[in-house]
Amino acid sequence: MTDPKPFEIGLYSFAELTPDPKTGHKLTPAQRTRNLLEEIELADQVGLDVYGLGEHHREEYVSSAPEVILAAAATRTTQIRLSSAVTVLSSDDPVRVFQRFASLDLVSNGRAEIIAGRGSFIESFPLFGYDLNDYDDLFSEKLELLLQLRQAETIVWQGTHRPSIDGRGVYPRPLQNLLPVWIGVGGTPESVLRAARLGLPMALAIIGGMPERFAPLVQLYRQAAAEYGHDAATLPVSINSHGFIADDRQTAIDDSYPTVAQVMNKLGRERGWPPMRPEQYEASAQLRGANFVGSPDEIIEKILFQHQIFGHQRFLLQLSVGSLPHAKVLRAIELLGTKIAPIVRAEIARRVPVR
């Protein structure tokens, strides 16, 4: 018999660079990056397990090259795993992705991870000269190459969207063998089945709607993984959601709503969504809503409630959607690491039987 692996709790960010909705003030990219590094350092100090940094190529974010920032964070941390959230593999070169994360793995002494995804924004495709009509084919082909790169030092490969590789070595090699690769899923069964077929961990983003509506996707993943010959019990699932934590519920809502509404309404104008309303946001913070906004006790209750639904092994919280005062973000990180994580880990360890 073996003890189950401890439940992992962490954070992810897109390194937002949006103006304060009340004052209009916006940090410089340099200050935002310094703040971000302080946030990752604190997450490590309070015992969180993972910090993920998303890749974006818009003016509202500073993380177009997350591996560089994560490498800087690696020198200021000792335990926390450093991940992408996500790497937009479709518009990148898998060889360079592998090399950058292998380098991060060496710098961090074996703490690097990749969450590979197709991306919810499309700016990187024209920026790097890719055709959006090839959206799905690009991801499938490049993921295949990335997985081959982590398996073998010398690569023979031929595809459609990248020049062939004829028996060439790819260096450096990471400290971990194998370099962890997760599949980021936004809710489409096709993405779920891809992760299951390849036997890769799945990171499921739930940023709207009732969480139980996503339970069939997790069930599909585990069932399909078993049918493809993988041990589904060894394949972790991560639930990734938006939220904010303060000492009490109303403060968490009052602090975070203006910044969330600012970001989501801008995206809504681009994508045809209706404007966000305060009552909508408060409803999403209820137990059966998608957002983790509230006091430590409420966040504990909600993580455990969703664990009953999904039986997942990891929870990542995005702090925050939009730019909040740095001191308030640091307080939220402190609460997650010192007040929430120990109770959640202990309760889930009690629930999960020894195998």
C-alpha cells in the first residue's frame, strides 16, 4: 500500500497590467514584474505547491515570455513548482519550448512544468505568421513533437507545419525525466479525449457556470484514459479557477469586482458578451458558482465541495483577474497558504483511501 500524494494547492496569473478602475493609474511593466516576483516568492514561503504563469501577447499583460519570469522566480524560491498556464504551443516552436523549459528545470533544480494549450486568445497566430485555419492541426502536430522531444535526446521527425528534424540532438536535457507536460482544457470533449489518449494530466479551467456541469468531462477523461490503456488513478486532474480571498467575504467581493468587471467587459465587447453585473459576480461566489471569492472558511468549503464532485488532485486559483493593489494580493496569497491550504490538505488526506 502507498500513501496518496498530497493534494496540491497553488496559484496562476496572466501578469495583468490593467489600470486601476477607480484612479486610472497603471503600473509600469517593470514594477508589475517586480510585484509578480514578490508574489511568487511569498507563495513559496507560505507553502503553496505550484505557481503558473500564462502566456499572452496583448498590452494588458507582461508575460509574453513566461519562462524568463519563472526563471527569475526560480532563483528566489526553493520548493514551489513553476509552470506555464498555458504555453500557446500552436504558435510556438516545440523545440524552443522544450529548450526553454528544460533550462528552467535546470535553474529551478527540477521544478519546471508545462501546461500546453491552444490558447483562448489569437494574437500570437498572426504575430508569428500562423494561419488560424490551422488552429487544431497546429496544436496536434506540435504537441506530438513536444512529447517526442522529452522522450529522446536525438530526434527524427517530419510534419506539415515545421521543417523536418533529421537525427539531431536537442539540448539541454532537463533534470526531471520526464519533464512534466499537462494539457490545458477549456471544456471541449475533443481536448479531454486528447489528454486521455496521450495519458497526460489534465488542467480543466472552470471560469463560469455551475461546476457540476463539468463533472462529465472529468468522468470522460478517466474512462477514456482507461480505455486507452492508461492507469486513470495515476493521472492527476487540476481544476483552475478565478477568485480572490480577503479576511471577510464582502471585502473580497468589493475589492475584486471592479477589476474583474473591467477586464471581462473589455473582453465582452470584443467577443459579444453582455456586460457583467454586480449580482452576477456575487452569485458566482456562492458555493455552486465558478469563482472562489470570499473568506478563508468559504474558500475551504468550496474547494472541498468541488473535490466531492471531481476527486481532483490539484487546485489552482487565479489571483486576480485585473490589477489589484499589491498589498491586497499578498494578503490573499498569505491566507491561501496559511489558513486554507493546511485544512484542505488534511481533510482530503482523510477522505482519500490508501491504495
